[in-house]
Amino acid sequence: MRMEKGKSTIIQQLIIAAMMIILMMGFGVLMLLQQGGVVDFGPAAFYQFLTIHGTGMIGGAVLAATAIMWYFLNKYVKLSLSVLKLNIVLFVLGVVMIIVGVFAFEFSGSWTFLYPLPAISSGAWGTAGALTYLIGLQLVGLGLLIVLLDAGRAIIQKYGSLGKGLGWDVITGKKREQDAPPAAVVASTMVVIVDTAALLSGTIVIFMNIIHVINPAFTFDPLLAKNLTFAFGHILANSTIYMAVIAVYEILSRSTGRPWKSNKAFLIAWTMSTLFTMIVYPHHLLQDTVMPTWALIVGQVLSFANGLPVLVITAYGALMIVYKSGIKWRMGSSLIFLSMFGWTAGVIPAILDSAIMVNHVMHNTKWVPGHFHMYMGLGVIAMLFGFMYYLVQNDQSIRPNQLDRFAFCLYTLSILGVSFSFLTSGAISTPRKFATHFEQWQAPAIFGGVSGIFLMIAIGIFIIYFIRYMVNRNKDFSVEKEIA
């Protein structure tokens, strides 16, 4: 019953995440249509949508990616189901507070909530809005932190240390490659390390913002606050791909009948990404001339290298494990394989933007959300729904039909449409985070908004399929209990 209960909790977590993601897409569509001049909600509503869209989309992606990591890691180490359930409770409470802060108290300081903005809004929102939003964000982070600490405990308990979880004893030759930790354990260990650092940074800066909102006489260094904020946000958003990629290792391995081997090259790549991910965020601060030069150099250099070790070895491994395997392409494996293209393609404009000369021109344009939507939408989100279909095909007789296959094609084309609309806007120097656009900037925004509507239709079909599975699964489980 432990695995059955664990799977039920995972399913609950996935459906909450999926519903959040499609709702946040709706806010994204509304913003694009406003920028395109199709609708007009006013600047205040636009920035509320911007705040909830950014916060909620990352929150939903992190919740789903956590479910993927927990599900597969639990096959190798003993995780606490109670901790996972507590995470869901804290997440829901935090999200409710964030929604109340944004829409009831009109907080619209964006997910970055840069100090001292939460306390100085020029009358756009009050103390209640800032506090409700920040405390809600703190609760969401706390839930994830306890899951990570439990995962770290379980990995250390089985393998002896987090270093051994990353396979350092294999890299140094103390153990054979055959005895290396599974890919899911290696990836989970990396996530435990980088996300714990990110959440501690976030906890500090959110707590200091809360104190400043309550007592404006309390101040702290704005540059330190910005560093902590982007260390928190960038690492957390970036690590969703590293949690979700566990689905690539596990699902493709099962679909092809070929094991995904943790060889030395694989282990070295994950160790490099562990280090790079934690110290690469300064590329967001290249326009802050008061930053120490050495930090900007580190951010510049590592921005080129950050995603490449794991991406290259994973993309190559995915191609090799599928090559001549006779794999039967089902919805789960198809979405998982598609996600590798999304990850690879999304990294290219990100690397371009990290170059100083390009960054100075492009970073405050829509080029940035362009690469991020491709990276997240065609990468992380594809992994999420690929995992959902994988759960169904292993647990039920419900089979995807032509509508699901249509949704797969529609999803691929739509998210590409959204991403390229942003990249096109960035290429013509359209600023991001502006509630209104000049007429010459509007066409790409309209195209992106229409693409977003079709994207929501595709995601809706995915979710309906998963809800059908949940309903049938609950019926079957009830019958099993009656027979027992």
C-alpha cells in the first residue's frame, strides 16, 4: 500500500501542477493580447497578470518536477511520504496567499520582488499585499526545502554522502563504473545541493523584505538583495530541467529496454553542472556596473558552459539509447524525446544573450522570455506531460487516441509559435514587461497570443486524458478494496 499511496499523492501533485500551468498560460495569453492591442485591461491589471504568471508558472513547473524526481528516486532510496504530503499542503497554502496578495491586495511587483520595491509601491499596493505575497512565497519555498532535505537524508543514508551520490568515488577510481549510482540518484543529488542553496538565498532575502515592509527603518544593501534574489530565482527555475530530466533517463530506458549507464563522463558532467548552476546567475547582473568585475566575468564564462555538460551527454545518450532500439513511440516516450529538442533549442538563444555585447542590447527585450518559453515550454513542460502519459500507460488500459496525437502536434507547433513570437519581438528590440506596445511591435504579440490559445487547447487535451485516468483508477481501486 505504501507505493499505492505514494502514487496517489504523486497524481494529486501532478494534477495541481497541470491546472496551475494551464491557468498561468491563460494569463500569459491575456498579456500578449494586451500588448498586441487586441484587449485593454489597463497597466495595473497587466502587472498583476505578469506577477502571477511568472510566479505561478515556475511554481507549477517546480511542483511537477518535484513529483517526477520523488517518484523515480523513491525506487532507489527510502523517502518519506509524509514529507511529500506536507509539501503539497504548504504549496497550496502558499499559492492561495500569493493569489490573494496579487488580486485582492493588488501586489504587482513581479516574481523578482526586488528590494525595496515591495515596501515602496507609489500607492499601487499596500503593506497587506506585499506581506501576503512574500509570506506565501516563503511557504512554497519551505515545502520544497523539506522535500529536498528528506531526499538528501535518504541519499546519504544509502550511499554515505552527497559526494558519493554524485559518484565522486567512481570518478576518482575508488569504485567501478558498474557500481555507480543510478542516473536518477545522481540528478537528484545535484538538485538537492543547488536547490537547497537557492532556497536558503531566497529565504534570507524574502525574510529581509518582510521585515523592511513592516519596519521601513530596517534597511539592507540593495546589491546584496539583488544577488540573493537572482541566486534564488535563476537556480530554482534552472533546476526544474534537472529534476524533470530524470523522466528522460527512466522512461527512455524502460521504453527501449536499455539501461542508462552512469559512466565517468556522465558523472563528471553532473558534477560540473552542480558547480556551474550555483554560480552562473551573475549573467543577470551584467548591466549592474557596481557589481565586482570578477563576478561578472564568472557569470559570463560559465553562462556559455553551464547547461552544456549535462545537456550534451543527455542529448547524445537519448539518441544512442533510442537508435535501432525498436522503440514503440507512445505519447509518453514521444513527449519525453521532444523535450530533448526543446532543451537543446532553448539553450541556443540563452547562450547568445549571455554574451556581454548581446546582453547589453537584448536582455531587457522579449528575447529573454523567448528562450525561456522554449526552454520551459518545449523542455520541462513536455517532460511533465510525458511523465503523465507514462504513468497512465503503465497503470491503465486507457490508450491515447487520435485526439491525443493531434494534441501532440498542436502542442509542438503552438509552443514554437509562442517562443518565436518572443524571439522575433526581441530581434526588433521590443522591450519586455511593458504593458503597451507601439503599433510596429504589436504583430508578433498578437501571433504569440493566438499561438498561446492553441497551446492551451493542446494542454487541455492532455489534462482531460489524465483526469479520465484518475477517474478510472479510483473506480478500479474501490473495486479492489471491496474484493479485499
